[in-house]
Amino acid sequence: MKKRILFAAAALAAAPAGVMAALGGDARVGPEVRQMCFSSSVDRWSAVEGEDGVILLDRAANDWYRFAVSKGCSEKRIRRANLVVIEGKPGSACLTRNDSITLVDFGGMKYNCRIKQINEWTVDGAAPDVGAAPATGAETDADD
């Protein structure tokens, strides 16, 4: 049984410009964590400008986490996704290394992104410029 969480957004944009390419040089990248847990859904997602294989997820009220994911998940694909499917371990509302984030574009193409690393993401002031998931767009689906 896999637990799936689906959420959609009408428009997505990248995080604020000026992100340094080197992970160690970006003050917004916090300490590495083992997992990101959430209550029922993830509110928003975003790409990080200039970084392929990185997706930001907002678990609640500007509580952002940075996910380093497999190579197939480019900044361009993250920006174009209109649906993100999170597949964690059955019975868990947490994401850990090796869990999946699947991007689905407007044409229905799916891109599977395997989580390699999770870091806290510190935003001074405003949150990244992202689209909010519609209230009716979040749903859960459990497979047998």
C-alpha cells in the first residue's frame, strides 16, 4: 500500500533570483534533516532559480524545505508542473531519502524524482514567489 498525496497549482514561479549555484554559498540552505513531516498535505512547491534537481516544498505557513532530487527533475520541469505527487512510506506523513516526488505537466507527462537529500530552507521576509495550491486541489489517495 502506497500513500499518495496530490496537489495542484495554476501557476508556479521560481524562488527569488540571485540564488548561488554552490549549495554551501547560499545562506538560505539550512541544516540537513532526516525527514520532513506534514499534517495532511503540502501547501506549495517551487523551483530554485539556476538549480536543476532542487525542489522546495512548503509544509505549512512558509515552513519551507529544500529537496535535492534525481537528475531528471530540472528547474524547467519543476516550473512547468501543474501537479506534484508525493509518495512516501505507507502509513507515514513524512518524506525521507529515497521517497518519490512525481512531477506531472499539463500534457500529462510524468517525471519521477527520487529524494537524495533534505535541508531546511530559511527565507528572510517573504516566501519564495510560488503559486498556492487551490483549496480543493489537495487530496489523498491510498493504493492497495
